[in-house]
Amino acid sequence: MVQTGVDVALTWLRGGGARPGLEPAAALLRRGRLGLVTNPSAVTADLTAAPDALLAAGARIEALFGPEHGVRGEAPDGRKIPHGRDERTGIRVWSLYGEQTGPSPEMLQGLDALVFDIQDVGSRFYTYSSTLSHVMEAARDARLPVLVLDRPNPIGGTECEEPVLEPGHRSFVGLHPIPVRHGASMGELARLWAGFGAGDPPLVVPCRGWRRRHQWDRTGRDWVPTSPAMPDVDTALVYPGACFLEGTNVSEGRGTANPFRWFGAPWVDAETLAGRLNGEGLPGVRFRPVRFIPTASKWAGETCAGCQIHVRDPGGFLPVATGVAVLCALRAVHPARFEWRSAGGRFALDRLAGTSRVREEVDAGRSWGEIAAAWAPGIAAYRARLRGVMLYE
């Protein structure tokens, strides 16, 4: 079984020695007054919540910081979270998904270090990596070190898929110029963020036993939902492309048993859409017509027709390209009904994709293959940068 950063940290707290280069991290964990940025996805090998395990091992956690969905994961997508106290431990909880998305100087008073332990899903627009960036910025200003207890990228660390974020589309669902499927662990992202000027280089406690080619099924670990709409790792695998549907008037499956694996709308011709997608030559995937009634979000309470995404070959599957193909097919099959969502004069898809090019090229009738082919130069430049911060082979 892969050991995550928190598993390694617990061995230090219980008297084990740190390998060369990690002694400063071990010393802070043993003696420092810590602020822990975490949520329910941060568990030990025996599924104990990271705050509980660290406290039991003697760590001095003086404050907890909660990202989107909260420290204990009770809040739904997009809901602002107030400050409070953790019911289980009584420790003060500061929200990083409310009035502000990074720690204030007041929140950091009396701390010696900030510790970050959250499981990522391998997609740029999953907001936990943006929270990490803001934490690093605040820690730099307060002259506090940041320790990242690393975890595997559940969809693997060998594949990357564009588009790379363009400067004009920076937002909380994309702060830095990386691709949608970034192929990095959270610790590697922290090292990238430092290179982009978002804080000082962090202390990263790497996983033991993880290899870049390994997806979640090779880690030997149980999947703990990283958010209410990420119930299993199969969802995480399709998410980098299926999330593009949030930028449309088509349901991405929120409010169903299969978020992001089901998509549709009341006006979709499911059989025609599935047939078109299955003829597109997309690797590692098959589409099946489905009907569903969402209980929340878009088209709540209405019968929708659409497709389920069945990943046949996780290693060969290209989630971002598949998501673009779905947009192209919806536009082609339902040109009069398919629409882009917008707010405040900005298209939601542009924020997610980090560029307007995807939307514009879908509207121009280009195929998914033509759209994806233009991504190669950006991916090559990103891979070169990623190699400089890699922690795993």
C-alpha cells in the first residue's frame, strides 16, 4: 500500500527518523504550533481523519482551515462556509471558502507553520489547488513555512491534457498556467506555485511507493470522496472533461447517483447522441443512452435524456478530449437547443477551460481531433516545467 505524506509524518511523531532533507519538516511537526488545512479526503492508511490521527500522535494543531466543502466536508458545491469550531476536537476552524479564500494575518497569529493535507483529483479547476496557492501566499507574507503532506494523483502522473490557462482567464478555478489535466501531485503543484511566485518553496513530505504511471487502483488505498459530487475514483477520471458541461445548459449529472458520468437534458436525443459519440474514435471509452431525473442543480425534477460515460481503458482514456467531443456532439445534434452559460459577461466554459478557444472552435464546427491537435505545443512547454519539480518517477 502507498504511504501518503500524513502516514510518513505519523511515523516521525511516533519516534521514527526522517530521511535526509526532511528533518526540518519532522522538527516542525514534532514541536511546532500548527495550522492544518484539510478536509475529509485526508485520511491515514487505516482511514482515520488526518486531524484526529495527528492530534493523537502528539501534534500541536492550534487551528484548522477549511477549503470548499469545509473541514468535515458537509457543505455542497459553491456554498460559502462560515468560521467556527470543529465539533469533534473543539479547535478553531477558519473558512477559506467564504469572505476570503486565503488566511488573513489574524488567522495565522500564534502559529509556527501551516500544514496542507488534501487529496486532489488531478484537474486544474478543482479548487483545492487554488486554496493551496492562496495559503502559500499568506504564509510567505507571515514568514511561516508550509508543509505539504503529499498524496498520489488518482488519475496518474504521466498524462497531461490542455488547454493551458491563458492569463486573461485567471480565476479561483484556475490561477496558474497549467493544463486542465495537470499530471502532478499536490506537492508538485506547490513547487510549481512557488516557481510562479505564489509563495516560498514548500516543505513537501512525499508519498512512499507511488509511481507516476499508477492510477488509484494501484495504490492499495480506499477512496474517500473528495467532495459531495466526487463519490468514487471513476468520477475523478472523467471529471477533467465532463466538468466542461457545467459551462452549458446540459446537466452534468449533479443531483444523481452518477455525477459527471451521466449528462443530458430534457430535449436531448439520447440514442442519436450516443451513436455519434461512439463513432468519433475516442480512445478507451463507450457511451450508453440513459434517462435520469436530477434532484438538484440543472433540470432538477425533470426527466433528462443523455449518455453515461463508460471508461473501458483507463490508461488510454483521454478525459479532456472526450469532454470536448461531447460539446461538439451536443452542438451538432442540437444546434437550436444547446447553449453556453454565462454570468457577469463571462462564459462559464472559458473560466473552466482557461481560454475562449474551445468554445469558439466548437461553435465553428471543428471536430474534437482538430481542437485537441492545437494543444501539443503548450503541453510540451508545460511538461518541461513539470520535470523541474517532479518528486516521483
